[in-house]
Amino acid sequence: MDMEWRAGFGTVSSQHVALIQLAIQERVFLLDLCAHAISHHSTTVNFIRALLSDKNVLKL
């Protein structure tokens, strides 16, 4: 798992994650969190929260 943020270019405010790269076995998934359909879909948001809070998931 890897995450990317939008470039802030001097902003002081906290930035939201823009993209999550998720590798599972032989597949890679890119979750574009800037896309309205993903960021406002409650099942997807709950999945991401559960994934990030799981201590057994390696996060780079």
C-alpha cells in the first residue's frame, strides 16, 4: 500500500490523500480519492478506514 497527495506548493493546511495504490498478490489497484464517486461512497470509505486501521496490513 502506498499513498500520494496533491502537490501543496507552499500551503500550510493539511492535505487529503489523493490516490491509494493497493497491491494484492499479483494485482494492483489505484483508488482515486479525488473522484467524487469514490470519496462519497460510504462502503468504499468504510473499506479504506478498515484497511488503514488493520495492523496486519503493510503500509509503505
